Amino acid sequence: MSSSPSSTSSVPLNTGVQMPVLGLGTYKLRGPEDVHRAVDAALAAGYRAFDSAAVYKNEADLGRALRELLPKYGLTRQDVFITSKLGPKDQGDKAMEGALHSLSQLDMDYIDLYLIHWPGTQGQLVTDTCNPGNRAQSWAALEELHDKGQLKAIGVSNYTPAHMSELMQTCRIPPAVLQVEFHPRLCQTELRSVCDKYAVCFQAYSSLGKGELVTEPSVTEVAKNCARTPAQVLLRWAVQQHVPVLPKSSNPDRITENAELFDFTLSDADMDRLSALDCGHKYCWDPSEVA
Ligand code: NAP
């Protein structure tokens, strides 16, 4: 990356809006006090994006924390970018209801980005042939809410190249974002080219390997050599490839640490050393068998 953007730097989406490069992941962040503390630390550190989901059961706590805290930082709803996701239990004919429930839980007039969380349907086998029809029905509901301005951008998560190709052939509105697991042990080369081809923003989740990658020897050595922490190195490895990240922490010090990514550069040799860890390893769920 030639420039050193601040933590509020953003990437353009194919809708014309900008999405911040850095967002706070909120999986397992739950309960009014814990969410309030994390959002407070994040806003202070410069985060302007927050990644929630119906299945995280924290949409209401996130909405409340933002209403309470935005004035403290001289910010308004328009200054933050909120992502949430349709739960796999609502895939198909319950998608409209599920998305409206997210809006009501957040208590917001609109959501900046709403994703289909998973290509499958809860309660159905991953190989069930109902899945393509359910995905199409969910997408049509998201398109309708996008038309009404209630979902400013719509996208998908955990889609494989085959799911992306299916969606591109059937959609009226193309997805703005694909959010998938991405870190040095899972470089997602094929999905990244699919996103380039369709002008879809590729966004990383679990950049720290759910915390496990911070002790990986190559990561700790690169961190020591550039006087940064392993978490900062893992996040910088992604943003230096123009990939937006969503590190999760409930710890205010780590939330601040994870935002300090924009005042250093990894050398080409360090970037290559980290990318050489690629072995297709997934710390999260694997969508590759979903029909
Ligand atoms: P992650 O961000 O890779 O790692 C989070 C873990 O790392 C937590 O245990 C955290 O512990 C620890 N941690 C955070 N900062 C650290 C630091 N500086 N040093 C050492 N340890 C640190 O994992 P993730 O939560 O799986 O992914 C991030 C976000 O992506 C999620 O929260 C969610 O918003 C999104 N996501 C989406 C999907 C999807 O299917 N779309 C799947 C997974 C994740 P503490 O909290 O104790 O600091």
C-alpha cells in the first residue's frame, strides 16, 4: 500500500458508498455492559464499523450502545457503518421477517450492509437440494429491502465460487461484499479472483485465526522484527492487500492495539513469508459442501 490511511480509511463498494477498512467483530460479544465497554473503546480508537449478526444475539445491545455513545464522540448514526446478517434459520421464506427483525433489534432505520450469513439452511442437510431455492428467495427479500433503502448494501458470507457464480446468474442487484475467513493460513486465492471478476468487495473474518494465529512462530518473528504485536502483523497483512478486517476483542487494550495498523508497512519479504503459511486451514465453519 503506498499510502498510510488512518483507521477510518474506507474501501468503495459497488453501490457507490464507502465501507471502513477496519471494523469491530462482535461474535461472542454479548450483554449490555460488555458491548457498551467494547463499543466505547472502539469508537475512542477510531473504529467506525461494527459487524453483528442475528445469530450473535447482540444486535439490540449494539444498537443501544451506539445510541448511548455516539454523542460522546460527536458522532451520529451516519458516521458509523453497521453490518448484520440473516440467520441460517431464516434462509428462504422467512428472510424478509428475519431482516426486519434485525432492523428492529438494532432499532435503526437502515442497516449499512446486510449479508446472507451462510449458504445453507438451518435444519437441512448441507447437501439438500432446497438450498439453491432458499438462497434465491433470501436474496430477493434483501433486494426488496435494498430498493426501499432499509438495507443500503447487500451481500453474502461464506459463499464458495460456485455459490457466487449461481448468485451472479440469478440476481437483479449484485452483491456488494463477500465476507469470508481469511488469514495467512487461508489465503482464498480463488475467491479473491472471483470477487475481482464480479466487482465484489472481499472482506476478511477471523484474521487472528480466532486468536490462535498470534502464537504462530512466523507471525511472532515478523512481529518482533518490526516491533509490532502479532495481532497487528496479521491485520496489516490483510489491509496491505486492500482487504477490510473485523478483529474481535472484548478487551479495551486489545481493541486499541488492533486499530494501530496504519502507521507501518510490512516488507515484501515479510508479506511473502506470511502468505507462505497458506495451507487451506479453516478455524471456522466450512461451506464447501453446501449444495
Ligand atoms: P478473530 O478476530 O480472528 O479472533 C478473536 C479472538 O482473538 C478472541 O478470542 C480475542 O480475545 C482474541 N484477540 C483479539 N485481539 C487480540 C490481540 N491483540 N492479541 C491476542 N488475542 C487477541 O476471530 P473471530 O471473532 O472469529 O472473527 C472476527 C469477527 O469476524 C467476528 O467477531 C465476527 O464479527 C466476524 N465473523 C464472521 C463470520 C461469518 O460467518 N460471517 C465467522 C466468524 C467471524 P479477547 O476478546 O479476549 O481479546
